[in-house]
Amino acid sequence: MKTSIPPAHEHPFAQYVRILGKGKKGTRSLTEEEAFDSMSMIMEGKALDVQLGAFLMLMRVKEESSQELVGFVKAVRGHIDNSHSQLRELAIDLDWSSYAGKRRHLPWYLLAIFALANAGHRVFIHGASGHTIDRIYSEDVLGELGFDIAKTDADATRLLDKTNFCYFPLEFLCPKLHEIIELRNTMGLRSPVHTLARLLNPCDAPFVMQGIFHPSYRQVHQHAAMALGYQNVAVIKGEAGEIERNPDVECISDSVVKGTLCEETWPPMFSKRHVKEATLEIDVIKQVWQGEQDHEYGVAATIGTIALALKAMQKAESQEDAFSQAQNLWNNRNKDFIS
């Protein structure tokens, strides 16, 4: 009597690991539809841990295409919309992602956000902290400066009404994506999540700023943002990967302006580079904001970042106008904003 062997059934997620890992000649990028489906399965917990690890690292080696990012972001945004339906009602002016952390310089971009908020611009910050060793993150610094963070949509509404900005950690915005970012120290490498998270724009803000670390990703983000329907986006190689102008070097902004692809070059603000900080003391940020200490690099980084944001939000017609307005915002800041 013959014994029948039950047919083997392939796990539904296996096809996506195979597409990425089929060898030098057989591998290819995912289509937008495949990226959407694979990320939807990940968000719903339908991919096994071993499959997720293989998928993330194969994608990391290959590097994400704009098409893949579009599919990933659409899947995650749908997941966020189901949990945070009120976010799109917040009337946000500027979406600001913060996932990199700082290690060479203090997070001067926070002072740029404060100045923009002081001027009435509503800024929504989303990010993650602690996933990379020896870096300081927005969430931690904001806490030390006395600011609360949002854990719910109601928190976000309250904080925005109070200060014109709020920080909403990925941990509460999209817990599943946060779990994957937390794998950074397990895998030893960053994953595509660090890239796609910057593109989420969960409040559908009309203006989006993005900072990346590797220059090759500027156009990847730019094209993905346009494909996602974002009409106004500025992507820069930010200091350490955050949205912060390094005043010592040329800054290239790959942008989407009213639905059109653009590129703009901002010249260096100094002829010589500044040395990196010996230590990163958060109190220095507070003292510079309150006018108790001068910091040439920090103030320039702040004003330069404000100028980029004003130009991205089409509040300035030229770089000169953007810098002039940025200087005025800095000079007229509410020094009691940080207590």
C-alpha cells in the first residue's frame, strides 16, 4: 500500500523573499503592487520573523527603489489611518520627520522648529529614538527641555494648540513599524523602515521636509514623494541625516514644488568648517535659545534650516528673502518659549 505524501504549501510571504534573493541575475526590485502587498502582510503580522529578517536585509543590500517606497508607504499610511483618524484634521502646515539622531553636533533643527512654531506655523514631528547607539534623539531632548510628547491624537491636538508643534513617536503612531526599527541593534544594520518612515506624512501636511544621510537617496525620496502625490517637498542631505542645514557645506535640495521636480543649491554659509563638539550638552541649546550663550555654528545651522523651511513652504521667493525672514524669526523669537 502506497503512502501518500501531502503536498507542500509555500508560505504566502515567501514569494517576496524569493524575488529579492534569487541571485545576481535573478533578483529584481518589487513592483509598487508587490511592495504594497508585502508591507501590508508585515503590518498585519502575517510574515514570520525569519522571513521579515531576510526581507529587510535583502532590501537593505539592494537598496529601495522609489517604486518600492511608494508601495511601502501606502501600506503603512493605510494602517496608520485606521488607528489615527483624527490626525488629518489637525491642519498641519509642515511635516517634519526625525529618525536619525545626532552624534557630532547638537540638534539645532529643534530651535528651527521652535522659531517656525513661534511664527505661527504648525509643525508635526514624527520620529523614533534609541535605535542606534551613541546618538541623541528629538524625543529625549524635547523631554529635557520640558516639552511633552504626544501618545494619542488628543495629545497631538492639545500640544499643537499650545505650542504650534508636537512630537508623535513612531512607537505610538505605528507600533509595528517601531518594532522593526528597534531591530537595528539586533541586525547590526538599518532597514528600509528608516527610509520609508520619513515619507509617511501622516497628517497630509501640504509641505514636507526630509533629511537623509546618503546623497543618492535624495532623488529616490524626491521621486517617491511626487508619486505619492505630495505637491511640495524638500529633501536635503541633512547633518547626520536629520533635517538640519550644515552651514559649513553646500546644500542641495531636491524638491517637488507645486507638483514639479526641482533642484536648488544653497552655497556654504562659512568659508571654513567648524570643529565638531567635544561633548553634546543639551543645556547649550537652551542657553543659545534664551540668548545667554553665543554659538556661531548652532545659530547658523538654525537660521539656515529655517530658511530652507520657509523656501519649501513658499513663504520666500528667493534664498536671500528666505535668509532675511529666517533671521527675523530668530531675532524675534520668544526667549521664554523654553523655560
